[in-house]
Amino acid sequence: MFKKILIANRGEIALRIIRACHDMGVHTVAVHSTADADSMHVRLADESVCIGGAPSKDSYLNVPSIITAAIVTNSDAIHPGVGFLSENPEFAEIVHEHRLAFIGPSPKHIADMGDKTKAKKIAVKLGIPVVPGSDDVVSDLSDAQNIAGKIGYPVLIKAANGGGGRGMKIVQNESELAESIRIAKNEAETSFGNNEVYIEKYLSNPKHIEIQVMADNFGNIIHLGERDCSLQRRHQKIFEESPSPIVTPSQREELGGLVVRSVKRLGYQGVGTVEFLYSDGRFYFIEMNTRLQVEHPITEQITGIDIVQEQIKIAAGEHLSFSQKNVTFTGHSIECRINAEDPDTFSPSPGLINSYHAPGGPGVRIDSHLYSGYKIPPYYDNLAAKLIVHESNRTRCLARLERALNEYVISGIKTLIPLHLRIIKNPDVISGKYDVATLEKIINAPGRA
């Protein structure tokens, strides 16, 4: 096992990883920008190193500074967390070149799955159903028109190296195609440094379902069931639950088995998530995330498995602690992302936390770096906290969630807590029959408070 791990991230996810390390007896190093000197992850790590100024490019994306921090602190490994450099194959390669362990899959798998068109080709080869669309990136407008005409409108333009809804445009008819491609390419270039796009058939209001997998270096691979991440705003997840209210046990076994077999054929090692759209009784592969997911806690709650610890053990060359037959699913879990945003306009709301009171009681978990007197900086992602609840069934879980949301006090800034209280009162959410369009309907509902 590693003696010391540097966490190349910030906020709640850095704190989550630090806690996992401490539970394992592993020392930790926090890196931070000048804006994050007072962050909780810096306070609770065994050591900390300032790696640059407030902008991400000067700190959390500053590869030379991160590698130097790992070397001067005698760290054995680097955990990239989520976002920032977590799916950057060049960073993973540089980590290996400096004889440090990268807590994640191989640079090749990160690169292959980070290229959405390549990932789709791999999925087809592995026998995983994919959304109909282009086999490769779109070369020009004529190419796009031919593909769209073949699969039929509406279509979706997507950044080949993208994610999080950036570089993604819905096209209803041919007259919109040229302008949508132009906008998608510009967004992709700005967000990912690559303006290549591809085309998929746009599925009307599907579910977004993902399967969590873990694979060690000895050929042992397991899945931990599915998560339903369909409640999204502009392709950004806000509310997740496990198990999905619409996936049957037989579907779970079939889809989980398919993913495990496919990951095994890939030779993949580490933690990963295979994402699907579910429409008209069929699952379609859309991408594989080669990192820890923000929503991993709900899977931990229903399985009792610490995904972060397993991820670290795999990187350290240890066997998985569980086989598939040991994995059991107990109860139901829901996660609400508590972003520092205005719940009506969704404008960022950084600032000073005047008072902070986290909900408690049975089955309530908070993953957050907030505390009274902490000032949320304006430079980074708006995720301030994750509220996770667990109960014996979905109905009781929703009731517990409502209680916890009403207990949660974060004053001084605006958060999405009021929106989540509206979400759990929506009939489609209560019934479980919501889809990727439901949240926008809730947000735009007339006469809301």
C-alpha cells in the first residue's frame, strides 16, 4: 500500500479522498491555489503545498507544479479526483514518467474513452449497442447533411473530446444544421482545445443510466449496479439515485454482465462508469468515464463498498476486496448536488458562509468542504456540497431526503436547496417516471414560488 498520496484536486472531492486515505492509514498531501488556502481539504490533509494562483490554469491545471509538489513531499502516488486533470492522458503519462503511481486507469484507456468517436467504435466492437450516428468526426457540412439525412432529424451535435453538455447542440431540421455545427465547434474549441464534433440521433426524452465498474490488475471485475442520473440541467447532473426506479433486476443483471464482459475484453484496470441512454426498453452506450464519479456515494450507500478505497487499492496492485457474488444491493439512496447557485437564475453565488448547519440523523451523509466563516471563491465549479440519504425503500428515502433538505442551513450565499425541495414534490419524480427533460419542465413550470 502507498505511504503517501497527493490529491491533485480541491473542495469536497479532495476532502472525500483524504478521509478515505486516513481510514486506510495513508498520509495525504493537499495541493491548493492561493484562493483555497483556507479550504477544509487543506486543513485536514497531513501536508499541504500551494501550487499557484487562483485561476485553474495557474494551479489545479499546472502540471509542473503538481509533479514538483509530489516529488518534494516524497509522495508515492497522485489521485486526480474528478474534473481538472482526472481524464487527461498526458498528465497520467507524466505521472508515470516520474515514477509515481497514477490512481486511475492507463493513459491509453483514458485517451481512448476520452475520444467519444473512438469510444463508440470500441463499444460497437465489444457488442455494446450504441446510438445511431456518424462513425467518425464530421469532416464538413456536406458530410453532416448526409449523416443527418440518413439517421433522420432531430440529431445531436456533440464534441468529440467533450463532456458536461459543452459543445452539444440539438438540431431539429436541416436549416439549423450549419449554424449548430459552428456553435458546437466553437464551444468545443474553447472548452476542450479540440473543435471536432460528431453526430448522433437525438433520442426524445430518454433516461440516463450508468453502470459502476471496478477492475483490478488480476482480471477480477465487478459491477456495482446502476445509477439513474436523468435529472439534468443543460446536461449537468443535479439529482441522482440508485437503484434506478425503472431498471428491473433482470435488466440490471443483463446490462451489468455485458459491461463487465466488455471491460474485461478491454483489459481495463481501475474504477470506471459506463453510461447509457435508455429509450423504449433499450439501452444505448454514450460514453465511459475513466475516473471517480461525483455521484459515487449513492452506490457506496446501497452496496456498503468504499469505492475510493478500492480505487486506491487497485492502483497499489492489490486484489479487489469483493467478488460479484459478494455484492448486494440494500435499500435506496439519493444524492442532491447542492451547488452555490441562485435556484431560479442559476447564476453563481460565491461568497462568505455566515452560518452552516448540516442535517444529521440515520441514513444522512454530507460530502462537503463548507464551514461557517469559509468564503467560497468565484474561480471554480459551483458544487458546494452533496447531500446523500439512504433508506430501506424509495418512498422512505424521498421522505428522509425532504427532512434533510429542510434541516440544511447554508446562509450567506444562495444554493439549490429550494430547487431540490421542488424536485421531490414533482409527480413524475415521485413516480420515478422522469427523464432527461423533466428538470427543465420543473424549472420552467408556471406559477412556481
